[in-house]
Amino acid sequence: MRTHPVFLSPLRNVFFTMSRSLSRFLSLMLLNVSLNLHRSSIALQVIGGNATVVQGETAILPCKLTDATEPLTQISWQRKTRGKPVNDNFFTVVSSGPNYVNGNDRRFKFIGNFSAHNGSLQLSEVTLLDEGSYSCIFTLFPSGNHRTEIPLNVLVPPVTSVKDHHPLMGNEEVLLATCTAAGSRPPAEVKWTYSKKVKAITNTTQHANGTTTTLSSLFGVPTRDINQQPVTCVVTSSALSKAETLPLTLQVHFSPTEVNISEISKDSFECSTEANPNANFTWSRPGQSWPQSAVRVDGAKLQFLSITSVLNGLYKCEASNLYGRKYGQLYVYVTSGTCTACWVLFSLLLLLIPIGVGAWWYFKKHPRTFSRPSGEGQQEETENL
């Protein structure tokens, strides 16, 4: 049986017209929703910022959502740090409260407000391993996730020290002292305050963890002029609240120089010398027994308790340290029960003996002639002295 399409044509037209209208309506609805979502996305902002903290202190990771009209369902935190190089979900906040994810790092504390769209975190006891990028994510319905990145920069203060190398006195340039600023980030600056007689050389060493050790060495010729000279090492760094100053007195070591013995009272004598480190003093009596009951020794001091002839003789004072020793000598002569002549330093004897020997030698080489009377006139004689 043959159909007649002329009767179906109006229905088809109506159907197609309705379908086209519905499709257009749905397209307009979707476009309107998309436009509203787009306007909403343009209007809202997730505001973060950069955070910088000194190692061991507390950091604030700021995060706030503004101009949002859609309901907030969740705040999430992710991190990618030195200690967590793979992106790590570690913290979420919902209307009922905060939750730790993938562990329980109690150093993190939620200090924001869910209702106020504030997702800020506090991180205490920061270490270098915490340095990296932190992502704060606000989830809205129906638009989805909106995020921002918060870089965390960790400063590491240097461990500072100064060392005196105690060089031995000499004529060549040597290392006198070093000042170290170890393991800092960024690198510390190390400077010296010193005289023109020394010079500084500075070197740095980079470490795998991103820190730097700065070593400044002080060089000079170790002479008496350098010994006991004050110098100061000054370390500055953005990780320090103020510059660190490390004072040092340079020490040049040398053996004892000339030993002097001085009379400090009528019955006491004392040794003195220059030495670094300080000399130890020892009194002795070469070739004779020590008069224990008549003498008292206290370090460099020698005191005679009773003045008798038993004290007569030579006394030697030895000054010594790690680098050498020197001697001074004292000759004592008592003429009676009282000390009428406690004569003095052996150095005086050493002075007089060469003079006497020189005089003898002179007169021996240059004899003089003199005359004396005799019974029958004068007779010349020559004497060699």
C-alpha cells in the first residue's frame, strides 16, 4: 500500500522546528552557564605570596581566596621540596576542620579560617629540607579547583669560628689565623680588621645541600711586632640579624730570651724573661747541695730565709718552654752573720771578666818601663804585666 507523504510533512516541520528551538535553548543555557563561570573565575583570586625564613624559625604560608560567589568545599595543600621532590599532598581543610594527609607532620598548623576563605598555614622549626614550592588549592562548586603557588626560601645562618695557629717566630710569611663561616645560605661575607703587617686571603666551598663555607686566612711574618696584636673577624649574612664579631689576639710562639735576675728586696731575687708560651722557672745550685732550711723558692722567686755563709755560691735560674731554654746566674757571698754583701748577678761577673782579660792582654803586648832608686844611682828595669 502506498503512503502519502503530503499528510506527514506538517508534523515533520513542527518536530524539526521544536528540535531546533530546543537545541538553541540548550546552547544558550550552556553558554550562559559558561559565561557565568567565566565571569566568576575572572572575578575570584587566590592570593599567596613569597615566604622567607631562617632555618629553625617559623614560616607563614599565606593563602586567601577573594571574590568567590560559589560555595567552598575544600582547601588542599601540596608541596614539592628538597625533602619531598615528588609532588606531595600533605594537608586538607574542610568545613569540619583540618586533616593531615600522607603522614602526620605536626609542624604544620592551620591558622586560617574556612568560612572566611583563608587557607594559611604555619610551619615551625623550618629546616633546609622544607625549602621548595607549596600549592594552595581552593575547590569550589561547580567551577572546581583554583590554586596559587607559594615559594618558601630558607636562609641558613653560618656557624662561625676563629682560630689562632700559633706560629713559631721566624722570617718567612706563614698562616697566622683563620676565620670560618660554615654552612651558610646564602654565602656569608668574612672580613678582618688588622694592621698593614698582615694580609687576608678568602676562599669558598660549595656544598651539595646548597650551603657555602667561607674561609678567610690571615698571613704575615711571625715577628715580635705581630705577637699580641689584636685582630677582629667580622661575619655578615642575610641569615644573621646582625654582624658577628670574633676578636682574637695573635700569638707568635718563641723560646725564652735573655734571663734577667733582679733584687726585689734585701734577701729576695726574681727571674724574668720574655717567652711565648710563658716560661717555667727552675732554680738550682750547680755543684753544691741545696740549703733547704735557708732558702725558699716560689716559681721565679728565690728568697733567703737566714743569712749565713752556708748560702755562699752560685745559683742558676733556668727559664724554659716548649721551644727552648735560657739561663741566668747569681753569685752570693756572705761575709758575716748578716748579709753585708749579697753580690749580684752573674752577668756582672761576665762583664768584668772580659775587661780584666782584655787589660792583661793589652799590657802584655805593650810593656811599660819604670825606674826605681838603688844604692849607687838608678837602675832601669822592665816588667811585663
